[in-house]
Amino acid sequence: MSQRIFFALPLPDEIIDEIATLQWGPPAVRWILPDQIHLTLRFVGVTSDQDVERWTERFTTLATPAFTLQLQGVGFFPPGGRPRALFTGVRDEAPVQQARAALDHRLVALGMSPVAERLRPHVTVGRVRRADDDAIAAWLAGHGLYRSAPFEVGVVHMMRSIQTAAGAEYETISTLELTP
């Protein structure tokens, strides 16, 4: 059997509560549920149960220091196209990029291919079902100055994505402690 796997930074409850204040406006947006909100470091994709078990046994720490993170601003993906996702960005990408590089290094050592695309750190807050340019523009303008409280990041979660009739649900498989 296989599983859809990704690695993510969990967010504190206080930050998720802040994000909830952004989740209103365009009627054609499916807002991300609080227990599904995270910042993806790397999407791995379909992975064998054996690989997941091996990673869980061998992968309990990540060689990068804990760091302070702050969310800032809002935007949409894809850039320059019809919006499909609404997000809040990251104020300082450097520590997130460092954590991603450490994760990639470790995954390559465990037999994964290196990742080619550059990470654009963000937290998806909603998925656009039907683009309404005026409503999306109003949402972007209304939340453009958003800035979360700073928070500490000390772990990365290995997550499983489970497809259901209501959409994807995420489950934490293991937690990797950040260590200098």
C-alpha cells in the first residue's frame, strides 16, 4: 500500500485563531479548517508504507536550529493567473528555507530525489472554487497589512494526506525535533 506524504511546520493555536480572522469574504472560497492549517516544507507525494516506516524509525531530528517565524501579508496562487488559492506569506523566508534545505539533505540521504522547485513559504487559508475578481481583490486589499504575532518553530511534522469525500484530511505521522 502507499500514502501521500508531506512535511510541514505546525502553527500554534493562537496563530491559527488569528488566521481565522482572515477567513471571510469571497463566497466562492472554501476556507481551510483550523486543524488542517500548516506551512508545507516539502510535498513528497505517494510513498510506500515501507518507506514511511523506515523514515519514521530513522528520522526523529532535523539538523537546523529552532527559529522565530512571523506571517505577513496575503496573496494568491498561481501568480499572474486565475486565483486558485489564497494565502498569507512569511515575513523572513531565510529560516524556513534553511529548514527546507536541511530536510531535503536528509531525504536525499534516505534515497529521495532532490527537489527542484524553489519553496515560496506560505500558509494556504482558502481554496478558490470560482474566481470572482472583485471579491478576491477586495479580500486582498482588506488583509494586505496582516501580520501575525511572532512564534517559535521547533519541530517539523511528517504528515499523511487522506482523501475523503469532503476533501483532504491531514494526519501527523511523526514529529522531527529541530536541533542545532
